[in-house]
Amino acid sequence: MKTLGKIFMGIVYAVLYAPLLVMVVFSFNSARSTTIFSGFSLRWYNVLFEDFDMGDVLMNTLNISIWAAVVATVLGVIAAYGIYRIRSKKLKSAFNTVTNVPLTNPDIITGVSLMMLFTFFGALVLRRTEILGFWTLLIAHVTFDTPYVILNVLPRLNGSDPSLYEAAMDLGCTRTRAFWKIIFPGIVPGIISGFIMAFTLSLDDFIISYYTNGHYNILATKLYTAVKKPVSPEYYALYTLIFLTIMILMTAVNVMQIRSERKRAGGRPAPGQKGIVK
């Protein structure tokens, strides 16, 4: 059964990663062919970086993704701490449900509803018909990024020891100082993983961006309008860079989480033993 399980998992991973591997390999192909590998070359990467329009779009994408991740991280940490401090179980459950709604809501519904909200606000309040652009795209990305930050930070808060916070208060710390000295160091891994997740989600979002970007092009919307079949190897190179960036970021998050869990487990006394008081 173990051998059969390993074979099954091998097939699953092959189906998942074989297309990506093919894409990465043919991004280094010297010819345009997608069936015959003629030789190793950086030709398509050179073509990609020589395309100035693509460079501007890439900067737009990074600009949106970084700012959205930063704002969503700040809002997510504040919201997670607020939910953590709620004493009423019913109220806490209600806030958790509200947080989960954007995660389960189809992207097309979120995108269309945000577009309608922005155009309605622009026409009624600002008296403008063309309101979609950088700011509306940023707000839209922050909207769907924030719940993921909350879900990364909240478990860290729930796993913290409230008695340490109370002890710091008894010893003269203000609420703010106790938060930064006691609570914040324990949730840093969750904040970092939430930030990276928000960044990667913003980086590859298409549906919501398509409805809220106006004339502010990012990679997802640019490729939708530019790519035709057969796909140019220039885009294989671009997809490879995006894929490798996300892989590096997610690997870094997993390594940090593993080290954090080992550190927390190593600091706990074994069952049946008393902790050492220093």
C-alpha cells in the first residue's frame, strides 16, 4: 500500500508540475518551436527585457502588488488583533464569518461589484465618469488581500499566552508597550507570511483587476490583451520569472514557519516535566 501511495503521489505531482517544467525548459529554447528544443539560449529573456512597454507594465504590477501587500498587512494585523481581543464568542464568530466571505466569494462577483461601487461613487460624489485607475485597482487588491493576512496572523494570536500580556501590564507596561514587547514578536512570522501571500495574490490576479483597472495596465490584463495563440516564447520567459519568484517567496515562508514551530516546540518543557525557572 505504501508503494501504491508513492506511485499515486508521483503521478499527481507529475500532472501538477510537468507543464510548468516544460514551460521553463522552452523559455531557454533558441528557436521559436514549442516541440523541438534546438539549444540553450537566453534569446527570449533578452527580447522580454528589450520590450520597454512590458517593462512599464511590470513596474505597474510591482507598484500595485507591493503597496497592496503593505496596506493589507497593516489593516490585517489591526483587524486580527481586534478580533482576538473580542470576548463575546458570538461576536467573534460573526467577524470570522465576515472575514471568510471574500475568500469564498467568486472573483467575478467581487470584481463586478467593486467596479459598480467605484463608478457609482465617481459619478455621484466626484462627478467623474472616468474614475477607474491606479487608486481603484489598489483598493480592490487591498480588499481581497486583507482577509488572507487576517487568517495568517489570527492563529498566531490565538496561540499566544495571554498571561504574559497581563503580567507585563501588572509590571507597569502600558497596553501599547505590552503589545510591542509581548504580542508582536510572536506574530511576526504570521505577518511576514501574510505579506508574502498578499503580494503573490496581487501579482497574479486577473479577474478583479480586469474590472477595476481602467487604463492602468498590469501584467495580468496586459497579457490577456496581448497574448494570442501560438504564444510567443517571450511570454514563456516572463511566466518562468513569475513562477520562480513565487516559488522562492513561498519556500521562504515555509522555511520560516518550520523554524518558528521548531523554536516554539524546543522552548516547551517535555510532558511531565517542570519548566526551568531562571
